[in-house]
Amino acid sequence: MRLSVGSGRLTVEVARTNEELSRGLMFRRSLDRDAGMLFLLPREGVASFWMANTTIPLSVAFLDRNGTILEIHDLEPLDTRIVSSESARVRFALEVNRDWFSRHGVRAGESVRPEGASWRQLAGQKENP
């Protein structure tokens, strides 16, 4: 799936199932420069992530149901501390290489735009098509 945000475009894998949501980007050795993972969280609320078994330095953006970035956090490789959102309105999360957001001038309040689907359609997806 392709996403546009700020001056950048990303190709993302989509995590929908419980297994995909739990595994995320664990056990990967690398991530392409303009790649990431979009997490379709099961419900709106506080989101929590950690970096167990993840060796790639990442940043995570927590998005609301309309794809607006609520907050961005940098994540440390192999860190087992939980990083939770401050907002209880998180519906999606977007993980990318660390500094991807700053490199493209992306900040909280900006919209992430999916290509070929709406956020509402994405929120309704429970399993891989």
C-alpha cells in the first residue's frame, strides 16, 4: 500500500491480524528508505509499542481515525520499555525508519493520505484480503 505524508511517499506493509500486529517489524535486518508498516489497530484508544526483537531504529506516528498524526515518537532498537501514546484517540500507527518524518518535514497535526482507500475502509479490514 502507498501512503503520502508531507513531502514524502511511503510503501507500507499493512498489519491487520493479531499475529501481524504483535510481530510488527520484529526480526527484520533492514527496512527500505521509504518503507514502513501501517498498523490497523483493533479499536480507538491508547496505543502501546515496544522494540523487543527489533534491531532497526524506528519512529512511530500515532494517527486518529481520519489519518491525522497525533504524535510521533522515536523508538530505540531492542528496547523492551513500552512507549504509549498520550492520546486515547489512536486508531492507526505508522512505523518508519527513524528520522523519516523529520527528513520530510512531517509533524503532529499533518494528514497521512492512503492511496486507493479511505481511512474508514482501512479501519473495517480485519484480515488479509
